[in-house]
Amino acid sequence: MLNIFGRKKTTVTISPSIVIFSTFFFAVLFFLFRIREILVTLFLGFIVMVALTPTVNKLEKRIKSRAASILILYLLLLLFVSLVLAFLIPPLAVQLSQLLKSINIPFLQEEVANLKFTTQELNQLASNYGGSISALLSVISSTFKGLFTFLTLSVISFYLIMDQPNLYKKIGWFTNNKQHFKIAKDFTEDVEGQLGNWIRAQVIVMLVVGLFTYIGLELIGVPYALPLGLLALMLEILPNLGPTLAAVPGFIIAWIHGGHITALIVLIFYIVLQQLESNILTPRIMKVNADVNPLISIVSILSGFTLGGVIGGLLAIPIYILLRTVYGYYRKYQMKLDEI
């Protein structure tokens, strides 16, 4: 059939199966997007499983019960955290109290002492600080949400650890081919091994940075070295960015208590520590343990921050390891996967 220009018309036919598949594909993507928080919690549970499984396996050999081994390990971790807090909170409270006392704001104390509100002033105060009250309620709500997420994460990780030896068999929902089970088992063990190496490397880096921060600030003579070292340790969970973020309160406290010279020394100390951590410590440990290129590590973390905030930055490297392993196995077993 010819068109008005005398050329043959081209007819494009869309198969109903393509329409159905496309609709189903986008529906699945939309569903996964709506449950993204659940998927993040599940992935965090998987990481916890990877971290705790070796210890659970050792306990199971003695206790002969996997469930009891997991519960005992949970109790030991809870006891350890409680003891750490019991040793850290008193000195932290004392040092925080000293810090607040050292920041002398006489006019604020005078204003608080002379507060006398009329009804109109109370209404004005409520209008001015209504946003602050909403923010406080939001913080309380976030706290309860965080507690619920923690409990959910504990339950999910418990069941994942319980079923860890048989996780690869879950592909039986899709296939019963023995070769596919072998591939799934190898894949699961590979991912668990790489994530386990990443966790151990991350813990080592955190401890080293926290200890170096504490020792360095003590030698310089900066007060509150203990909480600042603890802060550096916790922020180091975000590799390459942790020391930079931890330097802000350290610099401010050094400025308040020691003046310009001490603040400059502390700033130089944090810069040197950050360079050592970013260029020597973390790359070497991550390269040896998790085989993650330093540049890829930085780009992944920044991308995670942009897309998912703090949680995105935290999970950036594990997600990269997972995607790298998936792609590697796809290339390795491409012909076999095409037969599924």
C-alpha cells in the first residue's frame, strides 16, 4: 500500500505479549519502589546475618541448637553495649556539663530569670515556636520509628541466620534444576564472603580512626577527647567522609578552650588524619579484604548520600559489592542463565 508520497507504508505491530510484559515489568518496579524501606531493612538484616553467622556457627557446635546460639549471641551483644554505655556515659555527661558551663551567656540567664508572660505574649510565643514543637514531635516519632525498625531488623536477621545454610534453596520457587542450585549456592557464599570481609575491614578502620583521634586530641591537650574520639569512631561508618564531619566539633571545642593556635593545630591534625584514612588506611584495608577500588568507594558513597541520605551512604559499598557479584555471575554463567 502506497502513501500520498508514493512510498510504501510500514506497519508496526505490537504483540499483546509485549504489552503485558511491559505492564507487568513497570508494575513490579512501582511495587518495589513503594516497599523500598522494607527492602532496605531486609538488606540490613542480610548484612547483620553475614556479620553474626560465623560466631553463631561456632556456638552451635557447642550448644547444638542454632536458635539458642543466636539468642545467646544477641544477649552477649546487648550486655556488651550496656557495659560500654555504662563506662562511657558518666564521663561523657561530666564533660558535656563542663562544656555547657564553659559557654557563658549571661544575658540568656538573665532573660530566663525575668520571664513573665501575658496571655498575648503566650500566644505570640506559641506562634513563634510552634514549628519547634512540631519538630520535637517529629523527633519523638522518629525515635519510636527507629526503635520499631531496630526490633524488626533483629527479628529479620534472626530468621535469616536460622535459615542461612539453606538460603540458596529459595530459588526453588523459580526452578528445580540442580545446576541452578549449584550456581545459587556459589553466589550466596561469594556474596556472604565479600560482605563479611567488608564488615571486618570497616570495624578495623573505625577502631583505628577512633583511637587515633582520642590519642591525638589528648596529646594536643583538647578537652573532651573521649567523646570526640567516640564521635570519630561512629562517623567512620561513612568511609572517607567520617573524619571530615568529626573535625567540626573538635575544631569548635579547640577554638573555645585553646584559642586560635590550638584550633589551628587541631585542624591540621584532622586534615592529616583524614588524608591518612582516605589515602592509606581505608584503601589498603578495603582493597585487601573487600577488593573495592578507592575511587569507586568514594563515588559509591557520594551517590548513596545523594540518592538515599545517610542510609544510602552506609549501604553504598555493600550494594556495589552485591551488584558487582551479580554482574560477575551473569557473565560467568551467561549461557546457562539464558537457558532458564
